[in-house]
Amino acid sequence: MMEGEDGETSLTERDQTEEETNGELSPPVLSPPRQRQRQQQKAEEGSRVAEEPEISPQLARWIRIRAQELKIRQKDRQWAAEQVNDFRDSLLKFLKNNDDQPYFQSAEFLNSGSYFEMLKIHSPNEFDMMLILRPPSRLVMTMLDGGLFYQIDLCRSTRSAIRAFLLENERTLSASKILSETHRLVRKFIRTYRVPDERCRWVVNRKRPNSPAVTLSLFRTDSSEELISADVVPALEVHSSQAWPLAARNGPDVDDWLGKKTRQEIKSLACFFVPKRLKGRNLSEAEKESWRISFSHIEKKIIRSHGNKKTCCESTATKCCRKQCLKLLKCLIEGLKQRFPRQLDGLCSYHGKTAFLHTLSIRFKDSMWARRQLPNCFLLLLGALEGHARSGLLPHFFVPDCNLFSPAAFPRRTLVFLSRALEEQRREGLPLLKPPAPVPPLALGPVSPVSPVSPASPAAGSDTSTEDSRPVSQLQTRSPEVHSLNAGFIMKILLPFAIVLISVLFIV
């Protein structure tokens, strides 16, 4: 391992060879320029679909209606933001005044995730907050896979408060120690914290395996239904004066879309590392303490300033449908995961976001995303994700040598199932995006005579099993009607006898 002039780590040929042999855990590392170019061309081919997909007027109408329904009500947004903002500000104040752990006293929050990208769907019930921790010196970043996971070491020894989170070599920063301490501090804070809405309470959830976050849930005091979920993610900042790791140093491919100047501005921003362990068994000590690189703050910046021209979405006349398309894709992915939870366990919204960013870099003109073209643009985006699934190649937008659909990251069987599910949705007119058909009212007509049912089993192929094959709800609605009418008929017969009986008793 060699250390460059800028204090960062570069891999020798021997180190690269060792990384390439570790195919069980992650995709291969940096490939030669020609191979990298072929991979990029293959990814672009997977992203390209027909320019004008066929779409019926009815389906176009459903897509527009569904996109409108995904908007969050301002009242719900405001209430949720008040609860989360108060929690965030109070936690930050607690950390600054907490002498128990001096290293966290200088921490700051950075909002990230779909809510702050204005891409949240259905309801404002999930929030992501990065708790920024700054190291006292430059960092040495040793790549452990294709460019997403790293071992983080201090450039030199230190006597500052961060020493409590170093391994025995007094250089390597422990991801597990940082995450455990974040859990402990948040739990300590929650004991005395009071929610602005007195009807609610925050609860710290159990640690989730392989998760870099401390997850909290907001409940009503008289209910067990979760109202809001918030993730507090400790993140180690790499100062902007220090270049990004080699695998991401070229920056995202946004020259045609956002311009070369914007690309240089993006590369000058800081990047972050979150405490996330590599997947796999028989991990080395370094891999157990691995950190994953994060560009969520840059993704937020790109998506919020998404136009090829500065005037995009500044007025009603210049509004585009980019964000609506991503919201619809997230909704479809969520529906697929609910319908096939076991088969699509590895699928997440980040796969959809990555396909979305690649599509934007290819279809970069604002005129291609005009608001009136929403149905066509969404089907193009859906076709792009399907193309990535079929080709088995979805490069990370910032680390192109990392394939999010590699066999190590996304099992081949799951990938085949995903491509078929997306094709089925596209072929059948997006049934998961359509609202359920309204249930027709019950027809209260005259009751037909009910023939006695033989207890014997019907012969194979006979029509006597038609009643049994109907939905349970239909079978249950006939019974009360029959019983109610039979009771009325009996009352009509018994009423004259009751009158006669009462008259006789009165005379006597």
C-alpha cells in the first residue's frame, strides 16, 4: 500500500489483485479503461428504450391521477416536520452540552433522504438525518471492495476525543464503536425528552443487522401504530480539501445534463462515510469495521436542481415531470415489494433512484421531460429499470465500477424475477398503480328458492362448485338476507294467532 502526496491511499497492483480475487463479497474493482467504456456503453444500452412507447388514453389518465394522489397534504407535512425538527434540535443541544462524550459535542445535522428531496410519497412518515462527525486530521481511505466500502484510518496519531473510537493500532476508526455510542447517546436523550405533541412519544428501536442508523419511531401514547420513523445516521466527513477516493474521483457523468462546471462544483464538495459493514461471511477484522461512502447530500442537490437549464420548474410554464416520474417509480417498487416480499427482498428504492439518475444523464434536455409528457416519460423510466435488470448491470452513479446488480449484491434469481415483474406490469397496464375497483352495492331483490344441498361431494367437472369458488365476502352477504326474510315471513304467520290469543285472555 502506497500513500500519495495528498495523504490518500492508492492501491498497488498487488493490492488490486487481492481485491479482485475477493469476488464472493463484492463486484470487481477498477477495470481497464476499455473494459470500463464497454460497461458504460452496456449500461446506456440497458437504459435506452423506445422513444415513444405506445400508451392508451385510459392508462395515461391513470398515471396522471396516480401522480396527483402521491402528493402529501400540507397539513400532514407541517405536523410531521414540527415533531422531527424539534427532536433534531433538542438532540443536537443535548449532544453539545453532554460532557459524557466530548467527541459528539461538535456534531451537526445534515438532512437527507426522500422527504428533504421533496420526493416522499403517500405520507411524511420517514425522515433521514445524518449526524456529521469531523475527524481531527486527514483520512487514509483503503478500499475494501469495488469502491463503496473502506477502512478509515487517521493520517497521524492523535490525543483528541476521537481516541475512544480507535482500534488497538490507534489509527483505524471503528465503525461499530461509533454506531454503538450513537445508540447509547440517543437512548439517554430520549429518557428526558418531551415531544411537542403531548399525545405522542418517541421510542428507540432495536439495532437492525447491517444498518448504519439509529432508528426511532413516534407513537401515540394510547396506540401502538407507528406515525413517523426517523433514522439518525452517524457520518464521518471527509473535508472538501481532501479529494474523493480514487474510485469516485471523476465525479458523476452530468456534463451533458448539468454541465462541466456543475460537475466540478460537485467534486469540490465533501463526501461522507457511514458505519455499514460489508455483506458476507468470514470477514476480516478490517471488513467488520468497514465504512460505506455516501453521496446522499449531493443526490439531494442534483435532484433539487435537476434542470438542463436554470429556468426549469421556476414557473408553471417551465415545470417538468422528472420528480413525478421518480415518485411513480418509487410507488411501483413499493407495491412490488409488498406483493412479492420474499422474492424481491433485495430490491429498494435506491435502485430506482440510480436508474433515474442514469436516465436523466442520457435524456438531459428539459423538453424531453415536459409536464404533458408524464405518462410517456414514466414508461421510459420504467423501461430503463427493466433494461438494467435484464442486462444485470446497474452502475453506481458516483462509483461506476460498482455494479448494484452484481451477483454478490443482487442474486441472479431475484434479478430475473424483477425483470419479469416489471415486464408484466408494463404489459398489463401497471395494475399496481391503479386504484382498486369499487365494490358494487348489494342488490336486494326477491329471494329465489334455495334447493337442498346434497352432502355428497360433486362430481369432477360439474358446475355445482360454482358457489364455493366465489369470494368469501359474497358468500357471507347472502346469509343475513335469507335469514332476515325468513324471520319476517314467520312473524306474518304468527301475528294473527297472537291477536286471537290476547283477545281470549282479555275476555276471560
